[in-house]
Amino acid sequence: MTFSVELWQVVSLLLTLVGLLATFGKVLLVQIQKSLDQRFRAVETQAASWQDLERDFLRFQADMAVQYVRREDYVRGQSVIEAKLDAIAGELKRVQIDGARGKQ
């Protein structure tokens, strides 16, 4: 049994194999590119959400400083009012005591 192959058959077989390898390589590269694109989109979305969170936190810090100052001012004002009320109550007690001594 003799097996003979001509040169053009070998060349066409090699060209076919090279073509198949090139096609598989291209398909593989396309799949890798799609995967990378999906990952980059996910990273960009995550980065945008982190930026939003950071912006919200900075706003919170600015608002917190203003609210803290307001609260501190309120506490200071309330302390002054309470001190004045305590002074008035003390004066009223003194007047009541002096009035009770004078009636005797």
C-alpha cells in the first residue's frame, strides 16, 4: 500500500491548519477583549459610586460643622436663660422671706 502526497496538497493542508489556528486565536482574543471590557465597566461603575460616596461624606462633614456650632450656641444660650431664671427665683424667695418677716 502506497501513500503519496503531492506538494500542492501539503501546502494547502498547512495553509488550512494555519488558517484554523489564526481563526481560533482571533476568537480567543475577542473573548478576552470582551471580558476585559466588562471588568473595566464594572471598575468604572464602582469608582463612580465611590466618588458619590466621598462627595456625600464631604457634604456631611461640612453640614456637621455648621450643626455643631448651632447646637453649641443653643446650649450656651439656654444656660444663660436658665441662670437668669435661677437668679429671679432666688430673688423671689428672698422677697417672700423678707415679706414674711415684715408681717410678724
